[in-house]
Amino acid sequence: MSALGVTRGDMLLIAALLTLCAVSWLLIRVLLPAPRYVAVRVDGAEVARLPLDTDTVYTISDGNTIEIAGGGVRMIAADCPDKICMHTGRITRSGQSIVCVPNRVTVTIVGGRSADAYDVQTG
């Protein structure tokens, strides 16, 4: 290893950093609750609240259809011209949204960690 310029101390530092990363990832996964439901809004009014842990297909009005599967949600059908909402893909985290502007539809994952919670506190 000394031919590469890597010392025993370097290896210990790398191992410590990898261990710290793994422990941090596990703590975040355990301490932050999973998102709980999908809020569907049309013209700003909530029309449906669907559980995120139950696989289902839901038709919004007549123009949009969402699919909830595997802890995520995606728009699978839309009658808008550009279909940008369908290209958003699957969302899985609290606070993420899919928006169909022409049809005035918003699909948002709600629950788990609050979207308006503070990340840090200074003082």
C-alpha cells in the first residue's frame, strides 16, 4: 500500500468515514417517519386523500390518472397537450409534488417530516 502513497492512517480514516456515513443513513431512515398519504387537489381544493402504502390507480376528474405503487406516486395518464406532469416521473418523498397546470391538478405526498419544519436552528 505504501507504493500508492496510502498509509495505515489513511485507511483508518476512510473506514471511519464510511462507518459514520452508514450509521447516519440508518439513523435517518429509522428516525424520520415514512410519508403517509397522497393529497390530490383540483383548483386548490382537496378532492382525495389516498394512503401511500396501498397500491391503487385513481382517476382525477376526467383528465388525469395517478398510480400509487411501491411507496410512490406517478401520473400515468393526462389529457393536457404537453404531458409534463407525466414526465415528472415517480415521487416518493414528503413534500414532493406533481403538477398538471392545464388541468389545475396537484398531487402532493404529505406526512412524515413536515414540509414546513426547520432544518436548522440558529441563535
